[in-house]
Amino acid sequence: MTDGRVLIGVFLCTDRDANIILGSCSEYLPHKPRMLGLVMIPGKHIVSIHIEMNNGYSSTLYNPLNKNIDALDVM
């Protein structure tokens, strides 16, 4: 995020303004993490997104998704 926070959660949805909804979200700061739950992240505050596919699929269809995405690439 633009303020240095890192949010980790389950991607639920997005909208045309690049806002993202994460479920089971945790916020990580340099000092201590905290559980947030369901959060809406405004697209203008997203710096980068990392997608981790950890669901047991081994299909090559999912391999391109295991990469970092820069927010400027999708806006």
C-alpha cells in the first residue's frame, strides 16, 4: 500500500475502479501484525499485488498467475 502497510488475505472481488475486497485479511506493519477480517482496499492505494496459488492445482493454466503485478500495469 502507499503508506507502507502489507495486507494479506483471500481475494474476493474487484470493481471497475480497481478497488479490491479481501477476506480473512491481516495487516503487517514492521512491529506487529493484526487481524482485520473483511477489508476494502481503494485502488489508488495499491502499489503491488502478489498472487499465490496454494490450492493444489498443478495445471499449467495457473502457472502464469504466480507472479507480482505492479498496480501501474493494470490501470
